[in-house]
Amino acid sequence: ASTTTAAQQTTDNTLTDDQFYQDVIAGLTSTPKRLDSKYFYDAQGDKLFQELMSCEEYYPTNCEMEIFTTQTAEICKAIIADGDAFDLIELGAGDATKSTRLLKYLIDNNADFTYLPIDISENVISYLNITLPVTLPGIKIEGLNGEYFQMLKKAAAISNRRKVVLFLGSNIGNMPVEAAKGFCEELRNNLSAGDMLLIGIDLKKNPATVLAAYNDKGGITKRFNLNLLERINRELGGDFNTSQFDHYAMYDPETGSCKSYLISLADQEVNIGHQTISFERDEYIYMEISQKYAAQEVNELATQAKFKPLNQFFDNKKWFVDAIWRA
Ligand code: AVJ
């Protein structure tokens, strides 16, 4: 009996067939180098993001929690609309801490709905399927493990009830503006007239406030970014020396783009399976975009995707918005 390491797996095709491997190699062999921030969230990345959410500088989670806590009734009434039965579908549910506020209100007010959390992580879905019926007795839940649009189509096949889609936490910010527009259009195409979207979006604000959130003094964001290199080491047999990379974040108030990079501190070579990647000193890997919008730009995003913007709910500082759009 033998155990196969990630590096050995490259000799058969298990690893090279893997989407993560292919995306990493494609990103690190292109000019300029890049990695996809969707790969931040392995078990270690989930833990670091939890840590980030409770750090001093990272404000978006607290802002959205405030909105859901202080305006629960108004948001839920808008969602319930005519009081017909509906499916509440959450894209990227995570641990559902924020949506639980809404779910509890909806259950307490006898709304007729089924909660369908969609997540790419199987762990997340089995966790929610087990824990939510305990924390929220009476909830009807059907977790869907897979890609957003595939699972949306599956949800549409299961029932023809009205759909209310939750896309929270400014996850839309991880797409550049053009991609975000395309995403909203595709989402609209997967919905029917009368369906709704509740979308959480981080707003443009004092640039120093934004930058601090992505460059925290405690260095959690740095560890969060370096974890992707460590994940490549763990899962793809890489040999990144993470002490040879530094985190660099920048925010451009004109475009609202906040971007993170890892900077190579030396001329160095990194092996990933059978691939060797060369870095020059000061060369960057583009890691993540966290796009910010003005409230008016949020409405424009809705209308260009053929949604009708209905409501905007803000925290008291107006740093974050949860918007309701109707298909
Ligand atoms: C989970 C995508 C909303 O972009 O603000 C936090 C991820 N990256 N700090 C964000 C993140 C760096 C976060 N989102």
C-alpha cells in the first residue's frame, strides 16, 4: 500500500486534469501573472476569512449585519411581496450568519418559503442541512452543492414557485465591472418576471477606509493571500517559499477598484508538479479585485441587466447597500 503525494499524482492524470491545477498553471504562465481569488477558500482560507471579518479594519460584514439587524422587517416585507409561496435561493451561502437574520423573521411571520442555499463547498451544504433545522425549527431547507447557474437551473426544475435570490457580502465585487454586468445579465436570464434579487454591494467611500480594510495592520489579509500559495503547495505539490512574497493592496477612488497583489521579493523559481515558474524580483501576481460602486452605479447595474431596482437599504454610515431588484 502506498500513499500518493500531490507531486506524484502529476505522473498519472489525476492532478493535471484538475481545474484548480489548470487554472493555477494558466495564471502563473501568463503575463502578467495572476491567480483566481475564488481559490482562496479552502478550509484554511475559510478560517482566515472568518478572522478577517472580525478584525478592526474589515468593515463590510459589520455593515451588512447592521442592515439586516436594524431593517429586518422592511427587507422581509419587500421580499414577501404579495405573500405567495416562494423559493429563497442563496448564492454562496457560507455559514449563513447574515441570512439567518432574515430566515428567522420570515419563519416567525409564517412566510411560505423553502430555503435553497447554493455553495461550491460540499462542507458548507452538509453543515447547513444539519445545523439550520436545529437553529431555525420549522425551516424547509434544500441545500444545493455546485456552481451557481447550474444549481439555479436545478432549483427551477424542482419547483415553479417565485424565486428570491440572495447574493450577499459584496461577493459581486470579486468581478471586474464588465464581468459583473455579464453576471447580472446571466442571472436575469435564469429568472422569470416577478422574481427578485437581494444583492449586497460595498460602496465607494473614503479611500483610506477602503484601503485599510484590505491592508489590515494585523496582517490577516496578507496571510489570506499567502494562503493561496500554501494551498498550491499542499494540493498541487508546489514549493512556494511564502517568506519570499509580500502583500500589496491598492485602491483607486476614481474607478472604485481595490486590488491585491503578491510581490516577489527575489529572483526565484517555483516548482508546481512538473512545471517550473520563474519570478523576477519585484514581479507581481494579481490576486483579487474588490470592486466598489456608488449607490447610483448600483441602480445602473440593475437596469443594464434588465432588472428594476426597487429598494436600497443602507447602514448608518452609508458604507454598504443591500439592494432589491425585480426581474
Ligand atoms: C468575500 C469577496 C466580499 O472582497 O471584500 C476580504 C474577500 N478579500 N479581504 C472582499 C476579501 C480580502 C471579500 N469578499
